[in-house]
Amino acid sequence: MAIKKQQIHGYWVKFDEGVKEGIRYLRDDLQRNEAKTLFEAARLRGEAEFEDDQDRDWTLIYNRDGTFTLIRRTRE
């Protein structure tokens, strides 16, 4: 799958087609300040884990180039 890049609340996020629900959640469901908390946590710690309204698990990873990558986590 091709990697896409989109700006969400002022942050560049890289993702593939399999995580569109997570992108939509960050972009549309969270208010700017809520999303900023996740992005800043990822920037400071390297990654931030979160769950959306449908109990799907996501990880937002901070990249050295200043962008973020969103991946879906599987439950163990």
C-alpha cells in the first residue's frame, strides 16, 4: 500500500489506507486541544497510544523528520 501524508491540526501524519478510521478520528472527532495532547505526548516520548470510540487501538509515532506515523495496534 502507498504511504500517504496529511496535515491534521497542524501536524503532518504519514499513514497507509488501512488506518483511515484512525486518521478520521484524529481529524474529525477530536478537538484541536485533545489532538495536540496526543501529538505532543508522541513527540516527547516517541509514541502515544490511544483508543477511538469503537475501541480500536492506535499508536502515533514521532519521526525524526518532525512528522508522525499512525499505526493500528492489535490487542494481545
